[in-house]
Amino acid sequence: MIFNNSGCFRPKACVFAAACLFSSTLSIASDTHSLSQKADAAREQSRELELEQLQKARDAAGETQAREKKIYKKMQPNDWEAEQRVKAEKQFIERESREAKYLREARKAASKERKIPKPI
């Protein structure tokens, strides 16, 4: 409405329109500036979130390795168990050899003729 009803140019309306156009341009410029700030903030937040997730993944991997080592260690026979097993095997072999010795002596004694001494 730069022109009035009679078709004459109205300078006040023109100034008002220019001011509106200028303020809308400033508003768009400030919006784009704030949008770029928002984008930068979002990128920073995304980077921080990614670093946090990466740290969590590293922690979980470390915990998994610790559990695996613990389980593997339990699966391996420890020294005490191995010593006890060797000791038991030695005792078994000794007992077996003693039994064989007693059987051998018993067979030898059974094969001998015994004379019962006559009482006096």
C-alpha cells in the first residue's frame, strides 16, 4: 500500500515497507547464524556422545577380557592339584608293588613243604 486510494505515492508507506524488509532480512540472518550455532553445538554433542560410547565399549571389552582370563585360569589345573595327582599316582604304584610282593611271598610259602616239628 505504497499508493493511496487516489493513486498517489506515499513515502511513509515506502519507508515502513523498507524497514519491514530490512528487519525480516536481519531476522533471517540471525536465524541462520543461530542455526549454524545450533549445528555446531549438535556436532559437538554428537562427538561427545560418540566418545562416551567408545569409552563404554572399551570398558566392556576390558571386563570381558578379565572374565575370560578368570575362566581360563579356572580351566587350567593349578600346581597344587597337579602335585596331589602325581602323589596319588605314586602311592597307587607303591601299593600295587607291595601287594605284588606279598602275593609273590605267599605263593613261595605255599609252594614249600613244611614239616611240623615234633613236640618233645
